Amino acid sequence: MDSLATLRALSDIIAQAVTTVERSYTDAGLSPPSLNEPFDPHAPAEALRQDPVVAGAVQNLVAAAGHIAAVMRDPAVSILNSAHAFQLSSSVRAAAELNVAEILTDAGPQGLHVKEIATRANVEPKLLARILRLLATHHIFREISTDVFATNRISSTLDKGKPVDVLFEQPDERLLETNGLSALVEFISEEAFKASAYMTDTLIDPVPGPPTTAHMRAFRTSENMFQWFENPANKARLTRFGIAMQGSAAEEPEDTIFRGFKWESLPAGSVIVDVGGGLGASSLSIAKRYPALKIVNQDRGPVIEQSKAHWKEFLPSHVEAGLVEFQAHNFLEPQPVKDAAAFLVRHVVHDWSDANLVIILTHLRAVARPETKLVIIENIAASACSSESTHPHASTIPILGVPRKPAAPPLLANYGMAGLPLYYYDLTVNNLLGGTERTLEGFYDVLLQAGWRLVEVYHCPQTDSSYVIAEPVV
């Protein structure tokens, strides 16, 4: 397809997607959410975005718009913009830590002059104006008139829902009891951003000895990120990370944990081991619905202490009945539970390299019974190309749930700009921990190395998460 034909095809995709969105919202008596209004997750217009027809149209819109920009923009400008993208990350962090969204929420739709914003944040106004102007140029905040800024649908997601005075008077507690999104933004735009500066160094100039991550180089430590977080000097960072992870878990529909595996198929008294379970929020949800199942929540010692408090608050009956056990455990060491009906590993394996993941899964295989199930909940990366996999077993794996077909040409098969988050996270976990977001073929191979056979994949609706179900190789 020549360039003009590609441009026309992309334009047609956009036109068709706009028609679909318009029809859906008109039929519902609604208008799409306005960029100039604060984000309201409970608004009917936002709920309609989750409709599969609307969501598919939006995916095509974003993918095609990004593709057109790549086709038509001066390529030198495109590559320089990419090289400068770190400025956007730095600016988002500044806005988040200075509570700009909350200040502008108080100001209302008329906005506030940057001098007044800077006075409340106790920073220099001229640089703050330039930071906010860059963000407004990316449609994050609005510049109403010169140096007068207001919040909008995107920037309002940074609002922590607390009074501005409280946020500045109690800076160590400003992220507590929030939805976690601002904490995640700050974590990504600080720790992950700083680590990313050393990614190329780890690639072309590796340090002799055990593998080191970009995070180790950036923060001059020999510890991995989880160990580093537990140093007393990093208490605030650990707290922020914990809040961020809770927030990311909350982004999934509540019933995701029940979608891809029939927990009710396990007999009463069956043991589910939540491997690297954090607070154990996922297994707690399972226990609420199926109270006859026993849970063992495993994680590092300090996290397990938090998990005990979490369960006592939200499911004390299970604690009192002795149906939940809390184990401080390093899953790179042998697995102590030898009677598990299922190992639940939710959004954990992407933190680890193939070599380390084989160690983790081999320890689980060593204690697995023939009927034990390995339930991995993770995102599955797709290639940008549309060619079929050459992996000898990829086509034999049953795929259930919501179909995830490659995008139609001329869009990239993985939807390009519309699919970016997973590829950002792929390099983020690499730089922080040496981890990776895996393709379906990658899951198959690493599981087989550890003595597990991938038997089924279930793609969850309204989320990018998938269930990867495996059984012991016998």
C-alpha cells in the first residue's frame, strides 16, 4: 500500500470510528466526555466507554491518529520529540508532587494565574508556568489565557481527593487513603524514570559479575528494588509503591479474579497459595466468595505484616477460623506448601527475568501434585507485525474469553499507539527489576523449562489481563 493509500485508509478508519462513537452516544442520549471537564469515573458517559463497541472504536481512533502523525510529521521532528519525551515525565511528576491538580480544582473552571499556583506550592512561578505550558500542549491541564491554567479531564486524574492545605501540611501522608493513581504516576516519573536513564548502559556496558539492573545503577545499590525499598531510608518510597500497586489493582473490574479460572471447582478445604500476593487482596476476594477455601498468602516479611492487618480489617472471619495463613517467603527459595490445589501468581512474573522465573516456577513444580493448577494472571504482549507465529505450539493452545485479534492493516497489528501502555511497562519492569512482559510463546517456553505445560489462556473483558493456566508435566 502506497503512502497516499495508507493515509486514506487511516482516515477512513477514523471516520468509521467517529461514526460508531457518535451513534452509540446518541442512542444513549449522551455526549462523549469533554476534555475540558474534570474526570468523573461514575458518569454515564464514562461508563459507556467500557461498552465493547465503543471501546473498539476508541482503540481504532487512537491507533489511526498515532499512525497518521507518524506518516505525515517530519521524521526528524518525530525522533527529536521522542528523545525529548523525558521532559514530559519530569513535568508530570512536578505537577503531581506540587498538588497542582488539587489547587486548580479549588480554583474552578476559570483557572488560576501561575503566580497564585506557585505561591500555594511555594515554588518559583516562571519555571512552573513553563512546566504547565508543556503539559497543556500535551492536553494535560489547560492554559485559559497567558499564564492562567485550569485542570481538565486528564490532569484531574491526579487529584488525590484531599484539601490542599492538608496535602501541604502533611506531606508524608498526602498519598495515604487515595486511589493510588497519583502514587503510581509519581513512582513511574521518579524511580522508573531515573532508572530508564541507565537502560542503555546496562545493554552496552554490563558490569562484570551478577546481572545488575538499571535501577541498581541509578540508585547506586547492589540490592534489587524490593530489597532496596526495605531500607529504613526508603520508607516513604516503599509506602508510595504499596499505594501505587493497590491503585493499579483497583483499575481492573472487581470480578476479574473470577473470570479465567473456576475457583468453585476446588473442593472445600483446598489450599490456594497466593505467591507474591502482597496484601493478598486477590485471594481475599476469592475467600469472600468461597469461604470454604484455605488461603496461604506469601510475600516478603514487611509486606506480610501489612497483609495480616489487611485481612483482619476486611475478612476477620477467615482469620479467626484459621483459614488464612501468612508466610514470609522468598519465592526464589524452595516452596514450603506441599498440599496446594492451586498456586495463584497475579502480576508477579513480569517482574522477573526468564532465568529467575524458571527458578520460581521450578520450586512450585517440585511440590505440585498431578492435579495442582498454576494460575498466572498477567498481560500478554503482542508483536507489532501481523505475521503468524512460527512457534510450534502457539496454535495448539486453547484461547478463551474476549477475542484479541490483530488490528486490520494499515494499523499495526498491536494497535500501535493504542497499545502503548504494555510496552512502556515492559521496559519499566526491565529497568527496575530485570523483568519482562512476555508473549504467549514466551510464557509457553518458560513454563516448559520449569516443568509446567501451558494448557489454556483466557483473555479477560474490560482489562488487558489474561489468565495463563498450566499443569505439571508428568
